[in-house]
Amino acid sequence: MNNSYKSPWASLLWSFVIPGFGQFYNGQFLIGIVLVALEVLINSCSNLNMSIYHTFHGELQKAHEVVNYNWGLFYPSLWGYGMWQAYNQALTINNNLREKGIKEPCKRAVFTGLLYGFVAGMVLGLFFQFILVSPVYTGLTIGIIGAVIGHLVEKLIFKGKQKKESNTLG
């Protein structure tokens, strides 16, 4: 068991940089290695870095030509899962430490709707890459829209559950 508190935001941001780095930060080395290996595989097979390179150099047609969308569709899920898992694992580590070693799962996963919405939006953005002249721009734009929608839906669901629980208690 890890005996130091972890910053959920630091673990999320490490996984934002490269999936698996947040897991290394949390001390989950096996999951981290698997996520990094998948990131390298998917990134290589999808030519994502070349597509990003061409996008940022204004060569948008070339960005479309080099990317392999069949492989690229895996990346948003891997990226979103890495961030979500690292953030919530840090919360679980902190909760376990607060309970002085009593292993209790995290009571509520946080940002689930936001990150699942982001992943779903990015996948849709890759399907409809022609909307904003670049697979990178379209994926990120629709991903952000999906994140906002997912977060709002999660808030509505959580408020409904809280209201239901308060009605049964009172």
C-alpha cells in the first residue's frame, strides 16, 4: 500500500501528457506500462504525430492523408481512460490513507461524465473529420463539446441521486 497522499490533479495531468504517466505517479506500474505501450502502438499505427505536425504547419490536406483513422479511433478512449483512472485512483489512495489503512473504495468517481463525453466527442470528431478541415481540430472541438455535455449530464444524475437519498432519509 502506498503511504503518501497523491494529488488527483497531478495524476490527471501526467496522464494528459502521456497515458500511463499518472499511473506511474500513483505507483500503479503494471497499468502504467500497459497504457504507455498501448499509447506507443496506437500512436505509431495511426500516424497521429505526423497528422498533428501537418495540422500545426497548416498542411491540412496532408494531415488527412497521413492519419490512419482505423487506429486513430482507439486513441481518445485510451487517453480519456488514462486520465480518469489516474485521477480516481489518487482519490482512492487518499481515502484509504484517511481511513488509516481500512480499504474502502472511492465513494464516487469524479469527472466520469466529463471524460467519457470528451472521449465520445473525440471519436465522433474523427468520424466527421471533414467538419473543421483537420482531424486534430475536429476531434478536439467536438471532444470539448462532448465533455461539457457529459459533465452536465453527470451533474444532473448526481443531483437526482442526492435528492432521492435525502427523501428516503427525511
